[in-house]
Amino acid sequence: MASRPPSLRSAARTLRGRLLRVPEQWVRIPGASRAVGSAARVLGVVRPTGWLLAVAGVVVLLAGVLLHWAELAIIGVAALVVLLLALPWLVGRTRVRVEVLLDPDRVTAGRSVIASLTVTNLAAARMRSLLLDLPIGASLQRYDLPGLAAGETHEETFTIRTQRRGVIAIGPATTRRGDPLGLASRDLRWTPVQEILVRPPMVPLEALGGGLLRDLEGVSTESVSQADLAFHALREYVPGDDLRHVHWRSSAKLGGTASGAGLLVRQYLDTRRSHATLVVDDDRAAWGSDEDFETAMEVTASVVVRALLDEFQTTVVCGDHAGEGQRALDTVCRAGFGSHGLVAAARAAARAASDTSLLFLLGGVGTTVEKFRRAASSFEPEVRRIAIRVEPGITSTVSAAGDLTILHLPSRDDLAALLRWSLT
């Protein structure tokens, strides 16, 4: 095939370049971006079925005209007319108040949530029937709302059943005004996305060793201090000691003098506030199966509940997810596999909870003792460290690696006995 003359090729390139620059020129026009956005919203009311009908109608109409086939042309015109007849269904203004109430919004797996959907007509005139879509997790609940008089309210009640730990997204509630064939519709969102936090099943545990009083006094460490709340022993007075810590009764028995000779002063141990920190390995390779990870989440939730009952400060870290206090259980609901690993998560936890007094590290069969020890090294030496390794099919045992106690846990039901033994 002979090539086009250079002049024609250059003219084609010039024309193509101008066409490509048209959107940029439109953007420079004042108000053009708003016009483009409005046009996009107008075109967006046509559903995929409507677009399919429009394209098919145009193609059939053109084929009928070109082939002089009257029947095809009539079919094409009929398709386009049907699409045009769908547009009047979009006319009208929707003024409603939509409320979605969840009771409760935090629940243990296996229990149900009672939800209610309330729609109130805020318009001065009667509202005609509408379709309302409410996503519930991966499913979609559709309601055919009846026509409501001004100020009238319609309520739907339904039950949401939970099966596994996780987060169930509810909403947004969307009303759809459109034709019966679904060719065009105008969708409006009325509610934000709400969440149901599903906690894993838990087992009751005995006290971890600290409650409100110990939280006030602290947990004693081995570090000697000149002034604290945990009394340790008496020692001889050294010049420079605070006279407020002199134990006068014991000094009198030894015949102490005003010059300080023979005086005895109190010696204390440093104390730490009761703070339980739990770090879970989010590396999928560390777990034999997804069920092992779920067992770790059940263990984590059980320890968190016990710590909160004991008035501990509580922190949970699993990959990108972290939470403190009452939000620690929410973290358990949201946690999943990631790429951080146990050591990186432990470092983040050490920065976030520098006053940790009791540390729990949770891993699976792929979490080595060396990884547990590296993770534990992120915390101060006086922190008590317990590693829990989920290993299905074994006999529950307790081992030690230096100052790290390792609980080999075959199932959630063995947790209470192993913790009782390790914390005594």
C-alpha cells in the first residue's frame, strides 16, 4: 500500500494533537469543570441496562436505515423511545430521613443483632413508593418502601446473625428513584456506613495478679529506689539521704544520734503500673491454618477481658491494628493477616506502651523461639514475658527460654490452666 504524502501525515498528526488538547482547553474555560461534572452526573443516571438498550437501539436503527429495512428501523426507534420514557420516572425530589439503629453494635460471634430501619417523609407532599437498598456485609437487602404522607414514618425490623469474628459493614442506605424496567435511576445516599464488631468466643480466666489496688501501688520490680511505694528494707544512713525516709523507731532502738550515725533509712523497690500488652504475629506463614489464627484471637480476647476486669491498662497490637483500653477488643475484631510480623509489631507496642508490666506474645507453629525472644527484647528487662504458641494436636505444656515463659497451647480450652500455672 502506498504511503500517504508527508503533508497529509503531518496534517493528520496536527489534527490528532488538537483533538487530544481539547479537554485541556475546556478545563481552562471558567465553569467548564462544573459543566463536565454535571454532565457526568446526568449521564450517570442511566443504568448499564439502559446503556445497552441505547447502543442496541442506535445500531439497529442505523442498520435499518442503511439496509432499507423498515422493521429494523422501527425496532431501533422503539428501543430509544422506551429509554426516553424511563426518564420521567426520575423527576421529583426525595426528602426523607433514614435511620439505621443496631442493638448492640458489639457482639460475640454466634449471637444476633437486632436492627431497625426507619424512613420518615420530610416533604410537605405525599411521597410515592421508593426502592431502598441497604448493604449488610457482602449481601444486599432491598426494601420496597410504600408511599408515605407528609411526616409519616415507615419502619422495618430485621435480625443480623453473626458467625465468625470480624467486622460487618452496614450501609450506606440508598434510595433509588427510577423506572420499573431499571433502565435509569437516581440514587441518593442517606446514612453513613455503620459497623458491627463481632468478637470471638472467649473463655473465663482467673485474675492476672493485679487489680485496682495494685494498679494504684504498681507492680514491684527488682530495681532499688530511694523513694517509691513498695517498701523493701532498711539500710544505714548515708550523707545526702532524705531525712524524711529515716525510720526513727528502728533508729532509736540502735541508739541513733542527731549527726546521723546509726540512723536507718527506708529502701524501696521501683514499681510499675499494671499494664498488660498483647502482641499477635500477623505473618500468615507463622500459622498452620486460618483456624490457628482464630484461636489466637480468641486467646487474645479472653486475656483482654480478664485484664480489663482486673483494672489493668491494656494494649493490643497486630500488624497495622492497635488499640488500648476498651478499644483493645475492637482491635481483636479488626485484626487480620499482614506483613509486619511479630518482631516489628512488638517494637511498635513497646513504643506505644512503654509502661508495660505484663507482656503476652502470640504466635503459631511457624513462630520460632528465637522470634519470640527477639520480640520480647523490645521491652525492658523487668517486664514479665509470656509467649503463647498455638500448636493443635499436641499436649499442653509450659517451657522456658531464659526469662521467657512459653505456653504450648493446643486449643483455647487449655488456656485457663496454662495461665494459672505460669502466673503463680
